[in-house]
Amino acid sequence: MLEQRLATQHLTGAASTVAGYVSEALAVQSQDPGTARWSIGMRTGLDDAGVRASIDAGVIVRAHVLRPTWHYVHRDDLRWLQRLTGEKVASSMPARHRQLGVDHDLVDRGFEVLQRELAGRNHLTRKQLAPLLPATGAPHGQVVGHLLMLAELRGLICSGPLVGTEHSYALVDEVLEPDRAQFDAQDATRELVRRFFTWHGPASVRDLARWCTLTLGQIRAVIGDLGLTSISVDETELWYAPERAADGVGWDDGSGRAFLLPTFDEVFLSYLKPNFPRSPGHPAGDARVQFSEAGGGLVVIDATDAGTWKRSLTKARASVRLNIDGDLDPEAYRLVADETDRLTAFTGS
């Protein structure tokens, strides 16, 4: 089942394109843009410059969508996803907004600033926008963050081209095509559920409810109409698209595979259970590895969690620090070394 997930998410088998992978995945979590680009690079064979080119061209865009964090989504999917889930995500934050003084008047004034300053494809970064946005007396960085998040969730702004390592902001109506069809919430729900289980399956209904803002009831109301198949693993019902069932076939061909998965990679973060079992000599033992401790993410060898990795970047070069099982065989170490070389090559240093 774990091998099937690796295959359906394009970590094994034929490489995808940036547009193809992000469209199929529907959303790629990207609060850490650098490692999110590495997640895309692993599936496409592109280096960082190649992935950045698709971002700069607006093929994929970054915004708060589905839940209160950033994702890369295909340009054709942002509008309908925000219409389906944006207001529900925004409605989860009123208590924090009251603490920050982010009321309706402040939001209206903030949106007016964004519409004025970004008009004419005048793409600006957060640092450039911050002094222009209204203040409340609360920490201004937090106020700015929530104003920008609300503007994304309500379909006003999304990412523009990268400026160095920073995303700029753009007006959605200037960089994305208008909706091609009248929005229908039931059809949109069905499409979201279909795409998730086709390209994240095998997965549970609770996995999807955690991944986005749909309720269990909304998911269960449509899941039977989509031609999906289910299996039971550890007393959990997992759903997948039967046409993808052969994708994991041939995994155990003796060649072995290793991945340096970012902590927020879709193949790791999307599932409650079961997930990659730990190797006997995992450096953390049975203790939970916190995201901050993991840094870069997980070292996965043949669908087994063998440790963690962390990347450091300087102007001169990139380096990768590994903290992995000390009892691995030489072939496993070779696989990890090859993947480490691939990561440093991805950055071009």
C-alpha cells in the first residue's frame, strides 16, 4: 500500500511535468517554498531553475487554499477551490482576528491598498506591501500576514513571479483566466474528492477531511459516485482509483529506492495512518520527531523511514546533513548518497 502511494504520487515510474503533477495532486503544501519546489523536482526530474520557471510563468500559483496554509495549485484550479473552501477556512480565524484588531473596516482598507498597488501587474513582495497596509497597534507583521491570507482566501490575490527567494503577489483577475463555467458546489466537491483519491490513494475519508475543509458527511455523500475502490488496512477503509492500481506493480524489482522527503511532502503529510514504518536502528527510536527537529524531512529507503535530513544553503554551496540508521547495509547508504547528490544538483550548487 505504501508503494502504491509512492507510485500514484509520481515518486516512482515515469516523470511528470510541473503542470501535470500539480494538477493531479490538486495542491502541494508550500509554506516552505524551497523544499516544496524540491518535492516537485523529485516528480519531474527538473532542477530548481526549471520549477521556478513554471512559477514565474504562472503555470502554478501559491496561495492559502484548502486549509490555513500555503499550497501550490495549478492556475486552472485556484478559483474553484477558493469558492468551495475559502470562506470556511477564513471563518476558522475570527478569535485571532479580534485579538489583532482585524475587523471588516481594516480588511476593506487593506484590500483597497492591494488592488491599487498591485494593479497593472505591479507585482510586489510582502516586504514591499507591509508598510503600505493599515496597522492596528498589534504586531504589524501578524496583521499583514492575516490581511494577505484573507485576500488569498477570497480570491483577490495569489503569487506572482519569484523575486530572489521571495514570492511576489499579483491580482488574481490580472493573471488567471475568468471562470469558464458557472460554479456548482456539489460538482466542485465531487471533483475535489475524485482528484484526491485518484492521486493520493489509497487514503481514508478522514485523510481527506484533514487535508481540506470538507466534512466527513460531504465526502461520504459523493464518494460512492466516483467509481473508486476500497480496501481495509489495519481496520481503516482506504480508497483509491482502480485504474491506478497497477502503478505500484514492479516496485520490488531489486533495484531499491531512497527519497529525501520534505517534512511537508504530500506522500508523508497527507495520511493519518498507516505511514512509513521505522527501521530498527532509527536514530529517534520510537520517539516522535518534531518538524523543527527534522529540518528538511525524512530519509525513506524502500518505503521505510530510516532517519532525517536537513539542507543548508549558502551563497557558495548547498550541504545536506543526514541523521540516519547506523545499521543500514552498504547498498542502502549508496542509495541515500545518490539521492543526496540529486538534491544538491537540484539547487545547482
